[in-house]
Amino acid sequence: MEDFQLAREKAVKNIRVADHMLIMTFPLVKDPKILLAVLENIYQSLTSSMDSLLFYERTFKRIPAFQDSFESKFNVFKDKLVPKHSINKEYSELIRSIRELLVEHKNSPVEFSRGDRFVICSSNYRMKTITVADMKKYIAKTKLFVADMDRLVRRNEGIFK
């Protein structure tokens, strides 16, 4: 299997895990920390879908080489592939906002659960909340993104079989 096919499968698996955790696990456990795990799986699905298209384009030598870092991949995706394939710009904004949430979580000195929400505080106590409704919206948008990237990557897949 090619790199882009592996990345595509990983993206599908991660969005299924995120959906299952939100729909099945969260109502049983009712621990808002699960929302963080859902967010991480959504992020993994988004980046794997993005990687799938990047590796696909790189296989056909349509884009220049890029470093194996999020910033490098995201910039190539946003600057070269979004205009080329007429990809909705909301997707790149979704990737950026979810990444920012995860970075704030990583760097936050204080975080806590309040009801069915997870609250992340920055060092100057600016708060961000993660709710079930937010996760449902993110999952819906991520599913659309994964499907769009899958459609773009499957066009010439028969060559690799």
C-alpha cells in the first residue's frame, strides 16, 4: 500500500473512534475528559486526511517536497492544494482551530470539568470550553473533509493495484 492509502485508512479509523467515543462512551461514563480524547481523534483524522492528499500529490510529483512537520504540511496544503482542488477554506480553518485548542490544552496551567463541559484556562485565565455540541459539529465537518479527501485521492487509485 502507498503512503496516501495508509493515511486515508488512518483518517477513517480515527473519525470512527471519535464518533463512537462521543455517541456511545461519553453518555455512559459522563466524564468530560473524554471530550479531549474525542478532540484528539478528530485532529488525528483531519491531519491524516490532509496527509493523504499531500502524499498523493507528492507521489505524482505535483507538489514540492515538504518537511515532516505539521506547519510545513499545513502550509503546503493551504497554499497549494486548497486552491488547486477548490477545497472549502472552512476545512483549513477547522484544522487550525482544533490544533490551537489542543496546543492550549497542552500549555494550560489549569483545566477542569464543569457539568458536561471541559474548561481549559490559559496562563492569563482566558477560558476555552469544550462541549458535546462542539464535538458533534467538529465530527460532522471532519466526516465531510475525510469524504472529500477520499474522493480526490481515489481518482487514480487503480494505478497502484
